[in-house]
Amino acid sequence: MKLKQLSLFLENRPGQLRAPCEMLAAAGIDLLTMSLADTAQFGILRFIVRDPEHARQVLEQAGMVVKVTEVVPVEVENRPGGLAEVLARIEEAGLGVEYMYDFGAASRGGKAAIIFRFEDPDRALAALKAAGVRILAGEELLGK
């Protein structure tokens, strides 16, 4: 299953991260996982919430530019070599990873949940399933 991820471009200066977090909190939207990458001029806040459309509307109404992309949540054995094994299946399938980050809140029972962004999420889903990699369902991560 694919998940919708929101990406928000922020100026790389103090205070820019707090504003969207406060807006989402005021709207009752919980950030389930997030990643922040930066360059000299800007940062990219990527995050997953239960209701991405509502979050997008809240942020856009405040004048922020929000991009919605599809990501693939993958289960990884939480042990040395677990991620390397999944990455080997990804490489064997000819897939390139644009980026990835941990979905820590969903890790349980010796398993980790890793969010992957692929150029073609549908192709990645099919290839990973064929390789025996477990794709997590939204209900497992989002609690729906």
C-alpha cells in the first residue's frame, strides 16, 4: 500500500519549523513521522499524518506551498543486516531509492517500518511484493 506524504519547503532560518507544526496542532492533526533535510537556503519537511488532505488544506490556507507524494512503507527486520537485505531486493529489482526515513512509531516486535520514496511507487510495490518484501498496510501505520 502506498501512503500520501506531504512535503513543505521552509526557509533555512530560525523559527520556520515551528509555524507549520503549530498550525497542524491547532487543527488537531498529529504528525506521525517526519524527516527534515536542509541546504544552505531551504529545508524540506516531509511528514505523514492520518488525514493528508486536511493537513494540506490547513497549510495552504496559511500561504504555504505543500507537495503531496506517494511513498511506500516497508517492514524491515530490526537487526544487523535487516535493512541491507531489503536494499538488496530493491537493487535486484532495478529500483532506485530517492530517499527513506524511519517510521519509528510503527516499529514493533523486532520489526522496523521504513518509508521509501521511489520514482515509480507502483512499479516499486509490484517488484517488492514479487521479491517477498512485506509492504505495510496503512492501518498498521496510521491506526485506522
